[in-house]
Amino acid sequence: MEKRKKSIAVIDGQGGGIGSAIIKRLRETLGEEVEIIGLGTNAMATGAMLKAGANKGSSGENAIVQTVKIVEIIIGTTAIVLANSMMGELTPKMAEAIASSPATKCLLPLKIPEVEIIGAPKEPLPHLVDQLIKRVQEILVT
């Protein structure tokens, strides 16, 4: 019997630039050993993540709410667990589903105007993505 690939959901909104950068690096590092699902708060973000190498993608509230129940790892910025973030694109229902998911959540502490994460490093995005990739590799080994 063939072993099922581990699945990773990458969640992003607006233009999908951060999600795309993460997916590109995941693909470069992990190849095809994992299934990457690009979940966008809108179709533009999903399209960008598919273009970056996601195996499949979907957009909108219901897609996110349903998919986060069945993946092993969820990746995004801290905004994905904050209701009404991303200029209102991330709904309260999405934030609740993501936060309540049994998946391991790997969140990048990017600056959100109304939220301060005390002790979070002030690193540029590429450095944070490097740290994220390293942590995902560690999680996949266990």
C-alpha cells in the first residue's frame, strides 16, 4: 500500500506574494515528497500560489474552513489566526477554523499595524522563510 504524502496548507490573501514565496521554497527544498495546497482568501492569491508550485488550490471561506481540518501543517503569517485581518479578507470563521485545526501551525510574525508580538525577531521575510523551511523539515521527520 502506498504511503500518503504529508499535506501542507499555505494560506495567504491579497496578491498571494508571501504564500508564493513560501511555496517556491518548499518545492525547492522538499520536492514532490509533500502535497502543497494553496488556500487563498481570494482567487488572485490562490492563482499566484498555484503558479509557484502548489499541487492544488482553492479560494474563499468554505475552502479554507474545510481544508484546514485535513492537513498536517498550516503555514501563513500571524494574520491567518486574526479575524478581519488582511484588510478584512480573513473572516472570523476562517480564523477560528485555522486556530482550531489539529494541524501544526507555522506562522511568520509579520508586522500587523494593530498587533505587536513581543519578542518576535525583526527579521526580513527571506530569513523568516529560511527558518520556516527548516522547522517544516523537522516536523516532517517526526
